[in-house]
Amino acid sequence: MEPSLRESVPVADGIEIVSFGCRLNLWESAIIRQHARGAGLRDTIVVNTCAVTAEAERQARQSIRRLRRERPRARLVVTGCSAQIAPERWAAMAEVDQVLGNAEKLSAGIWRRSASLPRVQVGDAAAMIDAVVEPIADIAGHSRGFLQVQNGCDHRCTFCTIPLGRGPSRSLPAGDVVSQIRTLVSTGHREVVLSGVDLTAWGNDLPARPTLGALARRILRLVPELPRLRLSSLDPVEIDEDLLALLGEEPRLMPHLHLSVQSGNDLILKRMRRRHSAGDVLRLVERARARRPDVVFGADLIAGFPTETETMFTSTVRLVEQAGLTWLHVFPYSERPGTPAARMPAVAKAERRARAAQLRIIGKSREMRFLRSQIGREAEILVELDGSGHSEHFAPVRPAMPLAARTLARVQLTKLENGVLIGEMPTANRL
């Protein structure tokens, strides 16, 4: 499960895209815009939903009602994982004109024919067998390039509906990955982020079953003009030795690994049907630091999973400290209808929220500790479209002087202001 987010792309050519959920949805929303524009659509709103939490679905419904009030004559289309899993729920909203499934939303032909199709056009997720090959040069609001190299999931975590929305795991062949990254670099991107629903499962469905580490190595070898390669969320138990070796050998692979940890208690992890233990996480971070001492870790964590006691929750708090996790994405547990976890004895919602709040406080403290530790050091920052920047470790940095978006600059980190590092940049240090 990736960090949850909401992002609205402003109206362009009469087309407005609102995305909820993972960064995969942002990439797919860029494809949707491309197809909708190619189909000649005008005055169209697309809401790309998420099914990870009830809150994401609530926010999507709220946005749909607001968008309909703001643009009463626009055609409003709902798609994404929640629409794939429960299309009838979205079709029941009077504000919605059409519901498309996850495969349909990525089809140029569907968008060309959308006005003549049934109001609900949602296929079987289990029948999805191909990874999408779509060269997307730009995602609105982002200077980094995002590339979906894997989709779907073959695991059945007890809290998760994503396999129902995304279908089985499938990988973009390495040759297509390299080709698309070359396209991104040629259009000015200095950093590319590889993303997927279960990114570390990349290659399991391809001949010879190549690993994610092999893919990253191939990218960096065949695209030497790419300055920075970053990885999105990783399953701790699937990180291969080649990836860890590459982390130590190749400075262009960013020293920032985001782990799908979820809990620090082994019994809860078993009830989640995760395949790692707390000890596995500790051993992984030790092995990674042995290869690259400056590597930093983020983690997804769920607070208040069914049957979680206060003692079990304390195990998660302890793991955050023991593993030295820096960037925490914390979710209070959210029941998903039809999942095994939804039938387990529940933790009170108030307690879930309290535990999540406690983890977020701990996470913010650890984040500030890391940022303070960077003062006095040098960092290479990638400048975002708004003029801010991010270091190799994904630390937020504000340049002391204006720089063009997608500029890479070597800076001296001099102080911390409102949670953002300040970078002094002599002109000679621009890359």
C-alpha cells in the first residue's frame, strides 16, 4: 500500500482530473488526460478513486458533489480502484454520468467512444493480463518523472482490496521500461521514480523472472544520462540482493527506501497475512546500511488493526526506533467490506485514531531529528516546479536563490526553517 494522497489537476481544454490514492493514480491520470484530449472531449471531469481507506472514498464522494455544483453542465466520469470494485455504488450518485473500470480508463478507444457506451463500463479485474505501455512526458505539478513498471498484486493481505481493483501482478518488460525512461530524460526529467502496486514483484511474470534489482541495474547502465533513479514503496521481504548491492555501488540510485511495514508486531503481521516479521525489517535495514550508510527509510504503518492491543502497538513504536525509520506514512485501520480483517474483532475507532496520532507525532520527531542532522552538510537537490527542492534522501530543501524547475544543484544546508532545510547555492555549484 502506497501513501494516500489527493491531487487535483486544474482545468485544461475543459478537462479536469481529480486523483485519490497512490502515485500510480497520478501517472494513470496523466494517461487519462492524454486520451481524453485525443478523443476531443471538452467540459469533462474525471475522478480517479482509491479503495485503500473509507476516508479516501468519502473524500471522493465529497469532491464529486462539489464538482457538480461548480460545473453543472460538465460530463462527470468516475473511475479508479473503488469504481472497479463497487461500480454500482458510484453509479447510484445522481452527480455521476459514467463509471469506468481500471482497464477501461487506460484505453484510448474507450475514451473516443465513451459517450455511446453504457453508463457503467467495468470489466473483470482478474482478466487484466497486460501492463500498460504509455509514454507520459509530464505529470502536472511534478518535476520528477513517474513510470509505472508493475501493476496488480498476487498477495492477499487480509485488510486490502487492491487485488480486486487492480487484478493480478503484471510487469512492463525491461526493454519498454528503458525506452520510456529515455523518453522522460529527453524531455528534461532529471529524476525518474519507478512505481507499482507491488513494485518488488516486478519480473515475476516475465521470462526468466528477472528481479527489480536487475531492472534498476539495467536502467542505470543503458541510460547513463539519467542522473537520479528513485523507487516507490517496497515489500521488505521481496527486496533482492542485487538491489541492495546496487544501492551500495551506484550513487544515481537514491538512498531512500520506502518500506511497506504496516506493523511491528509479529502476531498482527500474521493476521494481516504479511510475509515478513519485525526481525526481517531490522535485518533488511542493517544490510542496506552496510551497503550505503547514509540510506534513509520511510514506512507505511497501520494503527489499530483488529485485535491489536496496546502492547502490540508498542511493538510498532519500538520498531520505528530500532529500525531508525525517518519518513512515516501512518493510516488508522479502515475496514474494507468483504476482507477477512473486517470480520476480526475491531479496535475502537477512537483508539485507532489516538494510536495513529501518536505514531505521527513520533514520525514528525524523527523527521525533524534527521533534518537537523543534515545542517552543515552538502546535498544535491532537484528543484520542483514551485521552486522548492528535494535532496537525495527526499528531504525538503528551499534554495536560497531562484532556480529553474528540474535543475540539479549542489547546495550547502545551512539551517532549518519551518521543517524545511535552507540550501545556499553558489552559482558555480549548479549542475
